[in-house]
Amino acid sequence: MNILVLCTGNSCRSQMAEGYLKYFVKDNAIVYSAGVETHGVNPKAIAIMQEDGIDISSHTSNNLDEYIDIKFEYIITVCDNAKERCPFFPGKAKRLHYNFFDPSKVEGTNEEIHAAFAKTRNQIKEYCKDFVEKNISHQTQI
């Protein structure tokens, strides 16, 4: 089973979602993330995920064009821009969408920026856990 997480720049929200989905699905699916553009993996996203024990430091920022030939069972867009710009993918992928707040747009003190990243991370974690419980776990039981 293949899952694709899409965002605008594949730098923050989609990277967090990829990290949590990989953690929650274990070996029951292959998780990819991509952007309609590539902005590099945000160091603050790496740091906030590390605080929760998820290492995304080896992730790369990928363009969705790299995965156009892969058949996905699920395509999850994590921002409105990606939802609007997401191309057709062959197959019968189920599309899901949630517009998570972009913490990389926050300006302020280090504490305010950290709080924004933590809030978005926690929302993405719950979304991914719920997604796996509803869509993956029951399919892999014997």
C-alpha cells in the first residue's frame, strides 16, 4: 500500500505527516511526501519532531513529479494550496484533505515560533494516528 502526503513546499507539514505516518503504519504501507514545489526540509520541523522522538533529519524535499508513476491508495493533502494544485494520479487513490496551519509563516519570539510548530505537530500527529486506525490497521489484521 502506498500513501502520498502533499504540501506546497514539502518542507514542514508534509514532512511531519510523513514521519508520523511511517511511525504509525510500521511495515504496513510505504509513505511518501512531496510538494508542488521543493523548499528543503525545515530545520524547525526536524527539531520539533525530534522532541517527540521522531527523526526526520534524513528526509528530503521531493517534487510530486518524482512520484507520478506510483499508484497510491491514499493521497493526503495537508494544505489548501496543494489540494488545488494536486494533479491527477492514475489509479483509484482515495483523496483526503486537512488544511493544517503553516507554522513556518509565524513571526515572533523563539517561544512563539516553537509553540506554533508544536501545535501544528500535535495536530498532525493526531490526524495521522486517526487515519491509520481508520484506514490501515483493520486492513492488515489476519
